[in-house]
Amino acid sequence: MELICSLSSGYARKVRILAHEFGLADQMTITVVAPRESSDYLWQFNPLGKVPTFRNGDVVLYDSQVIAEYLVETYRPEWMLSTGLDRWQSKTRLSMLNGLSDAASTLRKAITETPPNQAGVALQMGKIERTLQHIEATWDGLESEVSLATIALLSAYEWLLVRIPERDWTTIAPRVEQWYQTFKQRPSVEATPYPAP
């Protein structure tokens, strides 16, 4: 079992946490690549050259959500559903959380442009703030839930804290911040930290 990834990727973090939660970490080789550079090794498995890419025998998967769902359905199928939601509502929540990661990544690119893309920053900030506030108001049982969705939320939220520290994310959704302070103490989270920027 192999995960080809960047350790700074929020998408890969989700998969790495799941591996620890499911007791698969010792079976999963982590191969770190720089996807924006030439990578013949990655390209032989994923023609798009995107990370994370996952291999398990003859199975080759890419897109973090596909990989995560494969691991959940194979090892812990009850993690697919969020508390109180049916299958399609749960999938919609996962899609929203993946979009949160997308917006965070795009925001960082807009901030680091020379000069910063202020319109892009405002657009992505709006997406992130609305999403966090939506989670704050509508996620019943967040504090007690352990699922693919909470792993995805942890990965996206902590990425914001680490990669865009100049913004005070903790004031946007105080309930999410309070949940995060507890959830980040899980051994799976502590074992898979983001590298320093």
C-alpha cells in the first residue's frame, strides 16, 4: 500500500489521518513528491500528475475523496455517514468540505501573487467564511462525531491555521475552533502534522 503525496497537502492529510485511524499506517508507504516539478514516478500512475495518488496492489486511485471513500468503505464503512444525515446528505457535506479545501488553496495562491489578487482574495475569503459559519450553525453532533467528514474538516481547518496564519480564523466560527482544540488531540492527528510553511 502506497500513498504518493505532498506532506503539506490538506487532501493528502485526510488520507494519512485515516490510515492511522484504521491501523494501516505501518502498511502504507508514504512517497513524497513535488507535483509541480517533473515526476516520472508519479506520472506512471497518474497522468495528471496530481497528489495524492494511492496504490494498493493493482488498485490505483487518485483524488483524495475517492481514496478516502475507498479506505472507509473497505475498513470502516460506518464512517461514511455523518450523524443524523442520509447517504446523499453525507456526500453533500463531504463535497462542501472538499470545496473548503479548494477555496483555502486558491486563497493562498491569490495572497501570494505579486501583487496580491485582491478580488480573488475577497472571493475565496467569502467562500471560506460562509462555509465555516454554515458548519457552525448546522452540524448537529459535531462535537461527538468521528467520521470521514470530521477528518476532512480537521484537515481543511488546520491547513488554514498553518498556511494562512495572518488571518484570525478562530473568530469566524468559535464552535468549530472549540471542536478543533479537542479533536486535534487524537493520536492520528498528532501523528500526521503539517510541515512548517
